[in-house]
Amino acid sequence: MAVDRRTHMPPVTTLLTAASLLSAGALLSAPAVGLAAGSGGTAISGGTGVGSPNPLVQPADQPVTTSGDGLTLQTVASGQTKRALEFTGTAPASDAGRTVDLEHSTGAGPDPSWVVFAHARIARGGRFAMAWRATRGGEFQVEAVLASAGSAGATAQGGSSAGGGATSVAGSSATGSPVATTSSPTTASSAVSSTVTSSTTATGVPTTPQASTPQPATAPLTVSIYQSGVATIYGPGLYGHKTACGETLRRRTLGVASRTLACGTKVAVLFRGREMVVPVIDRGPYANGADWDLTMATARALGIRTTTTIGALRLAHT
């Protein structure tokens, strides 16, 4: 749809009139703006200005934790590509000097494969820490696994499907301060899964394969990685017009424009630790190298005033 996406701000007299109505309570008694029948957009009532409470906006940087087999793992529920996501944890103090691997799931189903994307050496007192810079967005199940004694992390070769490297804590200096090292992600099956090995006797007769002992591991926790992208804002000057998805654009319409995602696809938008889920209602943007075009109501709800970098995640169930 060839439309002018330049933002048109209303004249000062219009703003003063709106302010007068608000102070008189007229807007508070107005009904929510309706949407075109069958459209996938959302309309909200009440104020959408910066700082206004909005139940659709939720904190996305909530701490999450998991544990198991004497290990603990902590991080926050969401991260963003190209930005470090910090993980910390503990292990029994007796395991100081050993390696702990971080793995994330790949694929779907009840028995997914696992990829080692970071590892760290356990410091004195049982602490460990590392950071992950993912290059691909998505929702990941993450677990910490105590590597076999003498292991320095994963030994299988290959790149992490999520990409990115990690900074890990590799023990302590003479003063007890952590010493940071960097590592590249490697691919391996989950250390929790049993493996079998076989050998032969001196006479060449094969012995019975023996299952290896599963390594201690935490229960998985879920981490959402949002893809970083540039977002612009549109709306003023276009209200009342139909979008490419058949939506009538209103002042309170929540949604995003995407060049590729199907109309109605739900997208989680992340900005400064706050998240809201909105549908794709339009095509674009087509200028300024932007990845997304937010409706004015969406931008205001998240506290966005101008073109900026956001995180975006297509929800798997849409």
C-alpha cells in the first residue's frame, strides 16, 4: 500500500482542545474505539501516553531460576540478540575447578537435542557465571550441566544453532577475584542423556556396552531471545485509512507493520525491559532501513517517542 509514513503532528490548537476535554472528563466517559469487523487489530480505551498504566504492557526482565542435582542457575526471562545475557549459578563447593556447561534445546517434541552454547569453570565456593550473546531470536529451554570430571567443556565439534559466543568465569586469581575467559559455542547432545560405550577383551571378544552415568543437571528454564531491529512510528495523518491487512487505522489501534509476516501474526515487542504483544496489521516499513513500523498507540504504550531499536519476537503459537 503506497502511503505516506511521515509522522504528522496535530497543530497546537488541536492539542489544547484535547487537553481541555480531558480535564473536563469527556474522554474518560468516551467508549473504546471499535475496529473493523474481522480485523486482527486491537483498540484500547483510556490514555496511552508515556507513563500511563496499560495492562497490556508487562515487565519482561523478570528473574528466573532453576535447580537440580545440587546445581542452581539464574538469569532473566528475556534477552536481545547482540546484547549479553548474564547467567549465574552455584554448584557444590567440592566441585570447584570443574566445568559447568550451559545447553539450550533445539527442535520440538518430547525428546529434543541439546546444544552447548557456553561453559564456565566453577570458582572457589561453588560460584560460576557467564554471558551469552545470541545472534538468533527465539524461545529456548536452557539447563546447566556439570561436565565430566577433567572435561573442559563440550568436545563435539560444530557451531551453536543460536550463534553467539560466551564469556565465562574460569576460576579465581590468587586474590579470589574471578578470571574471565571467552569461549566459542559448540554442539553436543545433552549430557543428561545416557550414552553407551563398547570395548573388547584381550582376545578380541566384545564386552557388553555399558551406559554412562548421567551428569548432574538443573531442570530447564525458558529464555526468550528477541531479535534486535529498528522501529519507526506511524499513524497521525493516516487515521481512518485502511491498512494493507484491511484494518481501519485509529488513534488507539495497537499493531505493527511487517514486510513479511502474515496479517494477524502476534509479535512480542520489547523496549527497555517492557513487553507487549500486538498483531501485524499492515505492510511496511519501506524507508529509513527500518524493520518494523509501530502504530502511535503501540509506541506510546511502550514509552517510545521516536525511531529507535527494539526487540521483536514472533510468537510460536501464531
